[in-house]
Amino acid sequence: MFYSHSASLSDNQPEIEQHWQAGTKGHISTQLGNVFYFRHIPTYAKYTLVLVNGRIESAYKYKELLWELAKNNIGVVTFDHPGQGYSDRLLANHQIGHIDHFAQYREILSLIIAEQVTPHTKNWLFLAHSMGGAIVHNYLAHTPETSARGAFLSAPMFEINTSPYPTWFAKWVAKAACTLGKATRFAIGQQPYQPKPFADNELTGCSTRYHAFRELYAQHTELQLGGVSFGWLNAALSETTNKHPLQSAVPISIASARHDSIVNSPAHFAFASQYSLCTVKSYPGKHELLCEVDAIRRAVLMQCYEFADSVTLNETGS
């Protein structure tokens, strides 16, 4: 398999950008506005990954991975969640991350699958990060008949780190604020987009990829998104503290970060102990394992590829 290296990232940038430009891009119309998507499926792809990214992210942020997957003859369909990236924002203040309930994310994911995935391939599985993992879990819980062959989840948001407040208190505050009509306002402590110095970041130990992410958002200011609303917080805490049971038989593989301060990693192992089709591997990295230093990132991708090979069809182009 081909693996991208951070030391070569600058030299490979023209080819990475060329791949991004060559992919099929567009918007689908939804009840939450226009949702941006990117699709690239080689004619004889080994399989296709439906990449479901995390909060504040965009498909554009993953262009290194999209290029890397293409070089490995793997198809990708990805999109920007409503309210972020190149999709329509949901509030007049474009800096506030908002949603009314997580079922809305699931509905958008279902539309993407119906319009951009299943018409092009039957041999596909999920690759999801953080909030994307919670969305995929919600989707699987409500879509037991899915044609997905598996789900690889990177640091999934099964429990949110609400420190310094206990989860019950954060949930109470968020619900109370929504009851008082403040659902679309910044939650306590949240603010517009602020690029933190690498030394203070909670996302990755890879300075090259971290700076590339920040430079991307500095050049494309339309991608910037700040903190969450009380409504988003209420929806997210409701989703993660009242998990829907999985009735499907879809195998799941989780990559968990030992130094994660965004989500609570022990929740990954608790989930696996209750779902027999789930396995977990832990890595000495921060939250964004797919943007970590090369050694960690490569190990995570190896886990993903081995899992995908074990659950997808052997015939290419299927």
C-alpha cells in the first residue's frame, strides 16, 4: 500500500490538488440547504469508503487522504455536514456550529448514500471520524438493512469530554438554555474560529499536518467555523448519553486515541464490550488520528485497510 509522508507533503501538493480538482464535486439539495459532496471512484476500485468527517471539518481538509486512497485504487465519497465546510450554514452567524437534533445528520447521510454511493457501487463501507462516528452509529441504529459492509471509526464521539463540568451538568445547562430560547446562541465558553498555536493544540502531534490545516482555513475563510450552539450541545449530549442499540450485523473497527481530550476514549472499549462485532485498537496519539504523525497515521490506516479487506467483496469494480 502507498502511504503519504508528512516530509513529502509540500512536494506532493500539486498532485494532491490536481486529484482534488479531478474529483466529481457538487451539491445536493436537502431540507437543510445545499450540501457539498466529493466523489472519486476508480473504474476498478477495490472498494469505496464513505468518509464521514467531524465537526468543523470539510472534505477539502482531507485532500491528502483522498489522493492517497486514490493511489491505492480505493474509491471515496465524502461530504460536508450541513452548517459547515462548503455546505450551506444554518444560522445567520456562520461561525456558530448548530443542529437541532442528530437525526438531521443521519438524514443527510442517507441522502448522500442514496444519490452518490449506491448508484455507483455496492462494495462500500464507512470511514468516519469523531462526530462522524456518532452519526454513523445513529445511521446504523436506524438503518439495519443498510448495504454498508462495515464501519471503521476513528476516535468516534461516543462520549464528549465536557471537562471541567460533569456531563450531567453540561446536559442540564444545554437543555435549560434551549428551553429558554437560546438554542442558536454560542454555548458557554464557545467563540468564533480561533487558530491555536501548534504547541497548544489538542488535535495532533504532527506539526506539518496541523499547519497545513490552519493555512487551508486561513486561505479559504469560508471553511472557518467556531464553537457550538446550545442547540448543538443539547443534541450531541442527548445522542451520546442515550445511545441507540444496534440491530444490524455490520462489523465495526475502532481506532482510539490514548491522548484524546475531545472525546472520552474509554467509551470506545465500553461500546466494544457490548457489541460483539466490534474491535478496538488504541494508539498513542491525539484526537485526529488520520492527521497524526506518520507512524501513528500509517498504523491507523493499516488497521482500516485490513478491516476493509476482511469485510468487502474480493471482486474489483463491484
